[in-house]
Amino acid sequence: MKFMKLGTKPDSFQSDEDCIRYVASDLATDVVVNVVDVKFYLHKFPLLSKSARLQKLIAATVDEQSDAAEINIPDIPGGPPAFEMCAKFCYGMTVTLSAYNVVAARCAAEYLEMYESTESGNLVYKIEFFLSSSVLRSWKDSITVLQTTRTLHPWSEDVKKIDERCLESIASKAAAEPARVDWSYTYNRRKVSNDNGVARDWWVEDLAELSIDLYKRVVSTIRRKGGVSPEVIGEALEVYAAKRIQIDDDDDVDEQRCLLETLVSLLPSEKQSVSCGFLIKLLKSSVSLEDVRRKLSRRIGEKLEEASVDDLLIRASSEGCQTVYNIDIVETLIDEFITQTKKRDELVCSDMSVSDSSKSIVAKLMDGYLAEISRIEPNFSTSKFIAIAEKVSCFPRSSHDGVYRAIDMFLKQHPGISKSEKKSICRLMDCRKLSQEACAHAMQNERLPLRVVVQILFFEQVRATAKPLLPRSTSHGSSRTTTEEEECDSVTATEETTRDKTSSSEKTKAKGAVMSRIFSKLWAGKDRDGGGDVSSSDTSESPGSATTTVDDKSTPSTRRRRSSS
């Protein structure tokens, strides 16, 4: 920190109680200056030689019947401490200026009109020289000076634009190339260094010490001047929010509201400037602020694929909410993602692979979210589960294992739901898109409806007996597979009527009997087709798309059987 000493005489100001200050001297004082609640007993000559304002005040209040004049200056910026610094300068006593008191001294000197026109080398000139040559050239001193201006408004704005000069100094240094940074700064985070060991975001921690109003002015000035990337601006906002936002602090709601609204207004418009996790943290803190929440939801919707399941576990406000976690806001984020994706697809029609990739990631994210919220949210309703799942049902998925895990977890944590609700939930899953591990688990899962278990077993058997190298099936094969599914459905319906009347062991036997009948139908179909192979398509088409292909090659024996028939 830079210092400047003015004057050479020793400090002879003394106190008599808390509200009286005087100069220890052989000469009797002849003027009393009342500054707020403090009385200063001083001498006219040193004051009048340097302060044009005191000259006017003393001249207007001299009482011919009294040797001592008394004047009042209750509105001097900086109060008694600042006036005392000016008075000491008038006496030639030692005054030490620093970043902590230079603004107060400068404003007080302006108030007292201590200009060069009154005396050469006056206080205003000396302070301006100190500011320009030392303080505003120092990174940390500029920040300190800016912080002291808060208590000196409007003087700090009016007097030679001290506020703006500090802002310009800070912004210029923040925009400097890291290779040119040779001053002291604070950096306690993991560093992504340049050649000289200086990170591109070297300045963000020092600015995090500013109040939100000053921080807004600094960041706005930095963005206006340019030279700092939106990613660094976003990182600075994230550091500031981590230091200032208290999610569970309800002591000052208005302060938190102002903080959140300001941070959201400062967010760069570029998509990659801030992380999705940071946006969701802001969203968690602003659930009661409608405008802020709406803006954040739009920004999160642009990059929902970057979120994690933990990010989406947002606790609900305690007022009139039936669930522990805010599930509605997750639905809003999905809607925003869908809206933003449609707009992006319309603008960039040729880049559909990027859109499909994002949709696939979001589908997987929602599968994980549904599984986790089903586990931890006791009041998670069936309708909410289905509503969220259906929003992403058309998104591309490599498998439906995630959907199955979510359904299984919901059925496990909500055993009291009706059979119709179970069926509605299970319709969200495509049995043909389950992996072998998921199929193996589902075959033994008593929480699933029997119909679903049979369908999984059926398609698994079809897949196991299919020859992947055969061409796609004809309409004849498709018709036969439809018949097989009808057989599967009729057998399953029969079993479901007796399911509630059987014990656990009997249920297992029943499933085995069902599959035996289905497999018999399959093999009987193969025999009727002359030993033709059954093939199944493991794609995203409807269950009726499983088809068979008949080998057109004929042997002499088959030709004789045909001719005889």
C-alpha cells in the first residue's frame, strides 16, 4: 500500500473528553469549529491562510463583543476525522495519507476550498498528485479507494469523478494481458497458468470483496471497456456468488433479492460463458423471485444437457408445498429445453446430430432424476412421474435400461399404487430396448405387472432365436409375429385373472407355464414354416414390428409334399 506524508511538525492535537479536540499551544485559541458533535478549539491564522470557505464563515460570524468566533460545519464529508486532517495540514503537522483516508481528505479539502488560488501547494493539489501518481496505479489500492467512496456519496462522484477514475483504473488492469501483470493480487484457487504463471482470471477474488453495488459498477465497466472474455466474466460472477449468496440465510431477504437480481442482470449472453451448475445454484436461491426464476430457466434450458441429477434436486419452499423437492421447476426446465431445441433446429437444420446428442443426454438425465426423486420424495405422484417421462419419451435412447430403473424404483417406493397406474407407468418402457442384464433382472421382478414380465420374456426369447444376418421380414412374417403377440397377450390376460389367488411359489410356476405355452407356439410356428428361422427387430418400432422370414429354398422332399397336397 502506498503512503504519503504531509507536514513536518509533530502532532499536537489533544482531547478533552470525547467531544473536544484542541491544539496544545502557548497561544490562546480564538475560533471554535463545531463539526457534527465534536468541538475543535483552534487558531484563526493557520486556518484562514489555506481555507477559503473558513475565511467566509469566520468573517460572517465574528462577534465584535467576543474575541473568539464560533462556526458550524455539520455537513463536511468525512466528518470530524476528515476535518482534523485538513486542520493539521493547515498547522503544518504531520499527516499520513493512504488508500483508506485519501478520499475523505480529498472531499473535505474540496468542501473547505483548499485550492491553489488560496495558497500555492495547497491540500487539494497534493492529494490529487498522490492519487494520480500512486494510488490509482496500484491494483489493490484502487479497490480500497473505491470501497471508501460508498460512505462519501455524492461528494466522491462530484469531486473530480473519483469513483469513475477508480473504476477505469480497475477495469484497465483487469483487461491487461496476464503476461503484463506484475502487481500483487489474491488468488487461492486452482490455477490455469500462462507462461508467466498468471491465470487469466487472476482478478476475480479481489473484486469479490466489493459490495454488490460497487461490484456491479466494476463488472459493467470491465464489459464496456472490453478485453475480457465472457467466460472469465462468468467465472468472476460464480466466485462472487459463492462468497456472497447464503441459501439458508433468511435474515435479510431484501439484500439477497438485490444480490440475485444484480448477478442475473450481469450474466453474459453467450451460451458457454457460465456453467449450467452455476445457473442452477442461482435458481435454487431464487425460487421465490418470479422474474429472476423465469430468466434463469430460459438460460438453463439452453444447456440442460450439462446438468447433473444432483443439480436438479431443488428443495421446495416451505409455503404451501406438498413435496419436499420442487418437481414443477424441473418440468419447466424440460419445457424450456424442448423449446430452445426446436428453435435451434429451425435455425440450423443441417446440424441435427448435435440436437440428437443433446436430447439423448437429457433423456438419460431425466431417467436418473426420476429414479432418484422416486427414492427420496415420499409424495412423488404417479401423474408427475408419467408427465416428466412423457416429455422425453420421444428423445433418442440407446437403451431403455434407465427407464426401467426409474420405473422399478418408483414401484419399490410406492407399493400402494393401483394396477392401472402400474400399467400406465410400464407403458413408458420399450421392452425390446432392454439390455440382457436388465431383462434378467426384470424376469425376476415381482413388482412389475405379469403382463410386462411376459412381454420381456417373449421378446428376449425372440431375440435369442433370431438370426441377425437375415434380411428384414416380409408382410407374411409380420402377420405371424402379430399372431404370436396376440397369443402372448391372451395367455398373459388369463394369468393375470388368477395372479392374486396364488402364492409366491405358485406365481413362479405360473410364469413358467406361461412361457412354456408361448415357446410352444413359437416352435410350432417354426415347424409349420418348414423349419424357417424367427427374426426380431430390436429397434424403436412398435412391438408389432417383430417379424419372421421364411427361407425360400426348397428341398426335393418339401416339393413332393407340396405336390401331393
